[in-house]
Amino acid sequence: MGRRSRKTQPKAPPASSVVVIPDDDSPEDLFNSYANKATRTIEPEGIEKLCSDLGIEHTDVRILILAWKMSAAKMGYFTRAEWQNGFYALRADSMYALSRALTELEKKVRRASKEEFLDFYTYAFNYCLMEDMQKTVETESVCELLGMVLGLQFPVQAGKLVEYLKLQTEYKAINKDQWSGFYRFCTEISYPDMANYEEYSCYYPAVIDDFAEWMKEGKA
């Protein structure tokens, strides 16, 4: 038997690049496959499986975008109604369509208008409030969220804000006003020279003033 030429040898793709996305289940069937049968809700374990099937990490911004489009109320949980809302909003009718829609939507969010991006940015913080009366998010979690969300449009500023928050010791948690201030800083202040900072400084929470001072002192 003759030797097969190297050129005709089939070449398998690397295992890490192969993502199997089922395309034969309806949104309802998919919900049932991920949901806890007792609670009829997709819980953290189900979301991890969803991420695995989509070929993304559970920290990928696309899963947060999905929660946003679902108008999911509780972090780590998707109700049947929320799931259906998300598929409808994304005009998806299968897992494959969902995967493509999320990838395209991530690109759109990166270049979204100020109003649309602010809606997503505000939602991201509220989504992290786990308890009914919770008003703040721990700074460690905020650092991850800033990189994931603010980093879509302002990667340099987000990186410096994260660097500062990790170094400072005064702010153990961040509230909604401070979170909003981070975004306003990025849209209003000339960066990195911050030449117009004094013009806006009276409108910012103290954490922004402290960050600006840290930048001016050349500690960045």
C-alpha cells in the first residue's frame, strides 16, 4: 500500500477551538435543559453550563450583555420570562443564533451611543446588587466590572481606575453615584492631561477627586 502524501492528510483543528453549539433546540427546550427542575429557574450552575456551551467564560462580558437584554433582575438567575425576553430582544431562535447575536451585540456596545452605553453601564452595577437593600458593591468586584464594562469604550481610563482602586485603602465599596462618576469622568474629562478637570470637579464624588490627585501627582 502506498504512503499517503502529507498534503492529503486530514488535519484536525485544535481541541480548544472546537465549540459545539446545538442548533436543533427551541428557546423553550434550551431553557428546560439549563433550568433547575425544582425551581424552574436557570441558576448559577445552569449559567455555567450555558457559558460552556457558548464557548465563553462566565466572566465574559457577553453573558452580562445577555442578562441586560433579558432585563434579568437577580445576578446568576434567569427566569423563564427573562429568558424568552432575551431571545426575543436578540431576535434569536436557537443556540447558534444566540451565540452570533451576542458576538455582534458586543461589537455594537463598544461603539454604542452615549445613551445606549449608559443604559448598559448602569444596568451592570444594579445587577451586582445581590440583596434588596444593598447600596454598594465591594471594590474588588467593581474593579472586575470596570474592566469588563467601562473597558469596552474606555480601556485606558478603566485600566487606570482599576489600578488606583486596587492601590488605595479608603474605599472598601462603591455606590451608584461613584459608579456613575467613573463614566462621567471618561466622557467629560480630557485624558490623560485632565486639563479641564477643575471645570467639572465640583460635580464629582470624592473618589474621583482622589483619583485625579493621584494622577496629577504622577503616581499612575
